[in-house]
Amino acid sequence: MSWLVVGLGNPGNEYSATRHNIGFQVADYLAAQVAGKFSKHKSKAEVLEGRFGVGVDAPKIIIAKPQTYMNDSGKSVVALRNFYQLSNSQIIVIHDELDIDFAKIRVKEGGGDNGHNGLKSLTQSLSGPDYFRVRVGIGRPVGHIDAADFVLQGFSNIEKKSLQDLIIKAGDAVESVMRNGLGRTQQDFNE
């Protein structure tokens, strides 16, 4: 089975280390596991194709980082889905989640966009919310910081100490969805 794994984020160096780009960071980690390099795709995404693991049961994985900015991610993802002739049930989206504490992961299929403009664009472009989500907790801002400003900030020094562990954990959750299915993944990863 083939899987389209989409890390959500914004292109450009000024966004690379922000909370909103945790999806890109997990995609980069997965790319290193597959030992491949991203290349530009006509879908306006950086794409890497490979196998996740070795052996006949190693799933084919297409890792994508849309370069359309978060609010238009759906256009790129639907173009990739159609190009690779996949269904929505073969898509795993990795994204930041304000309503989950930092360093926590939750995996689900479907649901609302919870005000996340990337998910809103995806659901609209894919004609429904029936895709998998690896929701990476970034927590809510403390004080009077606007959520839109908060997600475009970098991680705090304390958060940076456990950020790599969080990225690895999210990557492991993606692999679990592909190999073990949703139920087992939720048992193992949802906190």
C-alpha cells in the first residue's frame, strides 16, 4: 500500500523553526529515515518517494511539504493525491495543534479543523475530512499573545530541549498508522 504523508508548514527560512512548521520538521525527520532527498514537484510541493523500511511489506511512502503556505495547503495535497491515484484514507497529515499540550501527540481520522487554516484548506480541497492526522501538541500561549502570533514564534529554550524527542515520537506515530492501523496507534500514542 502507498501512503501520502504530508507535513504542514510554511516555506521559507523565516518560518522554518516556528511552532506552525512542526509538520515540516517531522517530514524532514521521516525523509532522513527513508534516506532520500526532497525534489520539487509540479503540485507546488517538495516531494520524496521511497519505502519505509525493508522487505516486501515495507510500505511505499510519498512524503510531501506543500510550498503554497499553510492557508492553501489543500491545493497542493489534492494535486498529489490525484497524481499518485490515492484515496483520502491513504493520506496522513502532520500538523501543529494548539489544544494539545506541548510534547503530546494525538492521532485520529477525520474531524473538524479546530480553526487550523491548513486543515480547513485540506478538508475543502479533499472534499471531506476523511484523512489521518498526527496532531503534534504545541500548547496554548500564556498571557495575552494572539494564537496566530504564537504559532509563528520559535519554541522556547525549555521546549527546544525535548523538541527532537517530540519530532521522533510524531514520526513513530506516522509509521504506526501505516503498519498497525489507527486503533493500535491511538492506544500507543494518544495521551
